[in-house]
Amino acid sequence: MTQKPTSSPRAGGAAIALCAVLGVVVGTIAHQPSIGLVGGVAAGAAIAVAIWLRDRRRH
């Protein structure tokens, strides 16, 4: 007897990449691209962790 396949997991890598790019753009406007990059990566990582936790709870 086969089990029903589980739905595919979601990934948060796109959130990290998008937030990093947006952080650099916003940081460049504010004349602080390095801080923008760090902030963007941190925000993206937080979103990725939230996606992972939500996906983990879903299974």
C-alpha cells in the first residue's frame, strides 16, 4: 500500500535574495549600501525562517 505523497516544501531563498537586492537599492538611496545589504539579508532571513516554520507546521 502506498502512502499519499506529501506536498512539496516551500523555500525561502527567493525572499533572502529579493530582500538583499532591495536592501542595497534602499541603502544606496540613503548613501549606505552596505548597511542596506546587511538589513536586507537579515529581513530576508527572518522571512525565510517564518516560511520554514509555517511549512514545518503544515506537515
